[in-house]
Amino acid sequence: GAGVSQSPSNKVTEKGKDVELRCDPISGHTALYWYRQSLGQGLEFLIYFQGNSAPDKSGLPSDRFSAERTGGSVSTLTIQRTQQEDSAVYLCASSATGQVNQPQHFGDGTRLSIL
Amino acid sequence: QKEVEQDPGPLSVPEGAIVSLNCTYSNSAFQYFMWYRQYSRKGPELLMYTYSSGNKEDGRFTAQVDKSSKYISLFIRDSQPSDSATYLCAMRAPGPGQFYFGTGTSLTVIP
């Protein structure tokens, strides 16, 4: 399809395990964002990639969280040594250029449950 | 103080009613304002996108921005059960980086 694609759609794992979440942005979009949405909470910014620039990692909650974007397209968010408080929906969004007048388009998220 | 404040509701209205959803913000640098609709177990979907103060209309939806009061609104006319969703406001300042989101208002339109 033409939209942002995220996988897996659901992930259940045991506390302490590592998880990888994948985002495939809209083709040609240079800006990519990761957010976390917890029940009853708004969207919490995690990290932002713009082209070949260094990513803005200011929203990552701890050093257990990391993300990379290969070839300016697909991105992977990795959570190491997962904790129960990591349970949330992880949303990815992309925008055409990252300029202020370009809105974001979201995927349907990965629902992560830590047992 | 949060960058963006939004009443979480829940809001319940009869079909056909006019709905008003609101957000306030504290950062005068915000220039671009968006409203997203999010259905259960889906990602947010962009509804309206505005720049500067004033009104923007798209079908049954009207977005209003008052920069002097740091206040934005989304009006839904002739509300339908299919409008039942969570509505998120979002805004952004110039330069690279993040968008700021409200916590969302849950709306139910009763047939």
C-alpha cells in the first residue's frame, strides 16, 4: 500500500527480552518519527530522523531504547531488556520533508505487551 | 506546564449535534496546527491542517486558530456515529524536530 507500514502489529514478550519494531515509511518521505502511546496518554515523542542528518534522540526514555534508519527508508526501534512499563503502542509517522509545513502520516502501530 | 493541553472528555453527543473540541498551548512559536482522528486500534489520521489564525473549512469540519489566545478548535457539524473516535490536536514550531500532541478527546456520537 501507499501508507506507513509497521510490523509486527502485535508483540507479546517476556520481561527482560529484547524486541525490534519495524517501520516502512511512505516512499520518498525523508522525515520519520517514532512515538509511544500509552493507555489514556497522548503521543510521547521518542526519536526523529531527517534525511542524512543525525537523529534527534531527545525523547528516548532510557539507554535501553535505540533506533536506526537504514538507507534513508526503513527504520527499526529496538528496546533492550524490556520492562513492564514499556508496554504501549509504538507509532511511526513519516512526512515528506520534515519542514514545518509538512504534516505527518501515521502507521497503525505495534501493540507491545510485556509479561 | 505541558506544551499542549486538551480536555480528555469523554464527550457524548446525539447524532446531528455540533461538536466543539479544543486545545490550548503555551509556546508562542507554534505556527502549524493539526487535528487528527484516531479510531480504536488504528493510527492517527490527519483531518485538518492550518497555518496562522482564522478558520479553515473542509466539509463538515472547521478548524479555528486563535494565536493571540493560544487556542485552537475543531468543530464538527451534523455529527455522525462514524465520527466516534479520539481526536488529537498537534502543533509545531519552525525548525527541525518534533510535533507536540494533546492527549486526545474521546468522542461518542449516539445514533
